[in-house]
Amino acid sequence: MKINPISVTELNRYVKDKVAEDEYLNSVLVKGEISNFKHHYTGHMYFTLKDENSLVKCVMFKTSTATLNFVPKDGMKVIVLGTVGVFERDGVYQIYCKAMQEDGIGNLYEAFEKLKAKLEDEGLFDTAHKKTIPFMPKIIGVLTSNTGAVIRDIINVSTRRNPNVYIRLLPVPVQGEGAGVKIAKAIKTMNDKKLADVIILGRGGGSLEDLWPFNEEIVARAIYDSEIPIISAVGHETDFTIADFVADLRAPTPSAAAELAVADISDLEYTINLYQRRLKISLKNRTDLMRLRYEKCMSSKVYKEPLDRINDYYLQIDQYIKSIKNHVEKVIKDSRIDATKLITKLDTLSPLKTLTRGFCITTDENDKVLSKVEMLEKDMKIKLRFQDGTKDAKVI
């Protein structure tokens, strides 16, 4: 059996497609040591990641390097997150890195994922539990460091949007050992003493280690148990912590949290003025419409000559009465004619009519008509009724 050969390009493309189909290789987390590091003038980074036995080529494009909070260099141990792909031209596979961080936090990442899965299973991230942020809070509670830029940004943004809002800062450590316990205690204090209408939990960006207090279980449960709505504003826009998932609302930055918590007075004034104008226009249109209806009603004949309608009804009533009267008279007349005919007919058939022609009616003492001779007996008393009266008689 003859097998047709394929080109090198076809082979490399086939291998590339096979690698791309592997879901596991679409998102891998690899740790190793950087070597042959080159930061190209285009902004892309090229390097090799190696361990004691092997190495693999890596590339990190400029769009992903912006998330780095350190400068990579040869000999540095790192963990990279990326996709394995084949560079078709050279026939080699490499890791296309999307994120990179210094080694030593791999355990933290694992702990982060483990706690995230646990709390998610318990329902701490459910949207049904999340509280609504008040529209016009009077007091904004802030839990952050009192020396960092976070509180200044929140104050600047909040007072610019609403000069009447009151900022209540409860200073807490935002990194380091024991920070999580103090953050949880501050949340409880805010709730117990009802110190705010909404709480902003914030800090600036940093590594996973720096943000770790906001990934602790004690902080997550304190946020969940808080009766006061909490906005989480931890790190930069690309940073996510457990606090972000539990909080009632997540803001990408502390400044954005202030914008979400504090309504812009100028926007409200514009909206109110807009509604006032709409209301005035609507009221004017309604008034004009009612005026037109009033003028139409007043110009109507019904309002000008109200008795005309009543007089029309009077005329109709008179016509109805006349019609009824004529109908009754006709019925009576017709009935009289019919009665006369019936009386005439009845009179013709009346036995009394026969008496006028010389006949008489014979009855016994009980007025029973005697129509046959056999009904007569000797000495029987009878009555003879003539046209002009009745006479008693006796059978001989």
C-alpha cells in the first residue's frame, strides 16, 4: 500500500491543530526558572522556563505584560498561566503566557481556589443574599489604611459627587499577618454600632501575597454576615479576591467604589430638573386639553339651550300618548263592531226570537223544557211561555 508523503508545513499544522484541541493545554499553570529572558522593544517578552530536567519556550505579549507587578529576569522562579501552542514555522511548541507571578505563591493560589470552592458550595456567593446598595447614603463607612492613597481617592471622589456625604474611616491594616482578623472585627464593629449606611472595603493593588488578608475565610464570613451593604474595592481592575465574590457589589478600584456608593448631585439635579420640565409640559398639555373640552362643552347646544332637549322629549311623550289613545280607541271600536255582530248572530239563534212568530215554550214546574208529548202526564202542571209572558197550565 502506497502512502503519499506530506509536507513539513502540513505536519506542523496537523500537530498545531491537535495541540489546540486539547482542553488541558488551553489553560496550564507551570512553574520554573526563567532563562534567556528578552524584553523586546515591541513590549513582548521572550524567555525559556526550565527546571532540573527540561525546558520550554515561552512568550508573553504586550497586552498581557501590563498586568505584571514585577520585572522578570534570568534566574527568577515564577509561575506562569497560559496556553500551549505550536509555532508552525519552526515546528516547536511554546507557552503563550497570559499571566505570571513570582514563585512562592503557588500554595496561596491553591488555597485561594480551595476556599473559593468551599464558600461557593456553602452559598456565600449567591446573588439572592446580596443586599441592594442604598441610593442616597448619608454615611459612607470606609475600611482601609488611613495612610494610603485609597482613602484620599474615596474622599475626593465622594465629596466631588456629593459634598454633603459623610465619610467615616475605620483604619485597618490591609496586608500582613493578622490583618484579616482586624478587618473582620472592623466589619462587625461597623454593624454593631450602625456606623454607616454602606461600607467600602478597599486597598490598592498588589501581589497575591499582599492581597491575601482579603482571601481569608474570617473576612469572607464577616462580609456575608454584615447587615450593612458592602462594596469590595480590593486591588486593581484585574485583581479578584474572595471578598469580591462575597461582597454585595464589586468595584474595580476604590475610586470606582466611591462612584458606585455616592450618587452624583449634579446628575440628580439634572434629572430632577428634567422631570420638572416634563411635568410642566405634561400639566400644560393636560390643562389645554381640559380647556378645549370645557369650551366644546360650553359651546354645545345642550348647554346653551338645555330646555330644547326636554321639550323634544315632551313632544315625543305627547306623540306616544296620542298613538296609544288612537290605538285604544281603534281596539274599542273594533271590539264593539265584533260584539254587535256576535249579538246579532246570537239573537238570531235565540229561542226567544221564535216566540215572536207565534210559538211558545212548554216547561215543567222546575223550568225544564218539555219537547215531546211523551214527557207529559195527566194532571201535570206546566208553564207556557209566550212572547209577552208566562201562564200556568194543567194537562187534562
